[in-house]
Amino acid sequence: MASLEEARLRVARGLEAGEWDGFASRFLSMGWSAVASRGLARPLVYAQGVRVVAVGGSTLGGSGKTPLAIACARELAKGGAGRVVYVAHGYRAKPGSPRIVQVDDDLACVGDEALVAARALEGSVAVVVAGTRQAALDYASARADVIVVDGVLQTAPRRASLALLALDAFSPWGTGYAPPRGDLRAPASDLLAAVDRAVLLRDELSTPAVPRLAGGRGVDIAEVVAHGARFGDRRLAWPELAAMRVGLFVALARPSRIVASLARRAVAPAVVIESSDHAPVSSWSLSRRLASVPVDLWLATAKCATHLEGADIPHATLDHDVFLDESLVRALRASTA
């Protein structure tokens, strides 16, 4: 099992870095692009009266689709869109029958992204997960006026009421190539053609420039405000974290983006411990592995922190808010009215 997880990590990091750039990988990348482009619209059926907002990412992880989807669900609930239900990604979890995710659910049952969404939306939006997207949509449709689907770019045969493409400001198109040459989900022009709007997630350290989009299309902005990290009831600001010896634990596809984000704020982890994307790890093995490293505090994203909850180690969760620009808010409201 350990060797399988190591292989997963190796493949993910290789895609992110664009390590495989030979003749064979270029040929296979062209094949991937052709197949991926035909499958950008997911075959899904949902009730006629239900509006669907689909949120997908440009790359295989790390584009910010889940924070964007959560922000959209929160905005719709606040704006009076009716009953809003969020359909989460249950990758590598075993939810069994469709269910509404509770904030204290078992990670192995619902998955890390579903837990993060349930905690972020607690009290305003129900989060649903199931063994398949169709089962989750069926379950959500009976309880919703509007469904926000995390991880689906477009739906077919009926198009989503609004389809959004999440782009990371620092690397909107990843390596620029599809697997195995890189980490781009499909050619950029095809991704843009599949959606209604592209949304750039940027923070205060991002350049104000936006990526050039095909056909002169504009891009909406989602501002990411990074506050530091939550440690219990305390918020540790960036200067405070920079003065500490910290470690970074990651269980996601694009750890280099987290490391780069910390570096821009003068926080340099003394060590980075990686686990496979979404992969559940026993709290005992994590405690044993991380406790032996001499650091003052472990840092983790909200998603990665769900894997540390049973581990007996001091850890803080990186803390940020996402704010949607007015043009995107108007589009959300108009599409779900």
C-alpha cells in the first residue's frame, strides 16, 4: 500500500512539474486532450425546476474550484436564492447511500472536501455526498431550488444554469499541457468553450493582470484574503508564523502552490510531509511520523487539516476568505432567479 501511495505522489508531482516531455508523452497528451474535451460536459440528469451551478477547475487539482464553489453557495444562500444544496466531491471516500454531511462525520465516509464544505457552510447550506454524482444530484434535487456542484465543469444533455471555470492567478493553465505531459485538464480553448464564465482567484500578492482568454472573453475575479492560520481559538498572523519553525502537512494535488504562497509571506516550512491527494491516513501513523520532526507547529490547509484531527500533534489551519466581484454575484443571481 505504501508503494502505491508513493507512486500516486510521484505521478501527481510529475504532472505538476511537467517532467515527462518526450515524444511519447506529447503524443499521449494529444490523445488525452481529444478525449477530455469530448467529456467536459458530464452526463447528469436533474429535475426540471432545479437550477444548477457547476464549478470546475482548469487543472487536475490546485485551481481553487472548491473555495470558489463554497463562496458561490454562500452567496446564493445569502442572496435569497431559496433552498441551496451543495453537492460535494466524495473522491476516495465511501459514503454508501446519499447523505447530508455533518461537521463531525468520519473522514473516510464523506471525504475531506465534503467535510470542509459542510463546516464552511454550516447553518446555511446543506452539503450532500454519495457514491456517484448522479445519486448525489438525485438526492439533492428533492431538497433544493439551487444546487452548486463542486468539480463538474458542465452538464449534459441539459446545460447547467451557470458553469464556472476556476483559474489560479499564479498559474491559471498549469503547465499548459494535458497528461502525461502536464496537469491541464483539457485544452484551454475547449475549457473556456464549455463554460459560461471564467473566474480568476487571486490574492493581495497576485499581479493585477489577468490571463488572455480565447475570443477576447473577459474574466471575473474572486479575491482571496489570506489571514494567517487558526490555532485553536487564536489567529496567528503571518509575521508570527514567519518567526516560528513550522512544518507543512499536505494531502492534496498541488503542494508546490501552498509552499509558494507561504514563501510570498516569508513563511518557510522547515519540512514538508506529503500524503496522496484525498487519501485517508491513520491518525496513529501520522502522529508517529510528524511527532518525530522538531517543529513548533504544523500548518495545513483546511482540507489537509481534516486528516490531522485524530493525530496528537500541534497544528494550525491556514485561514482565508473568498470574496466574489459584483459581476459574478449578478451572474449567479440572474442564473438562479
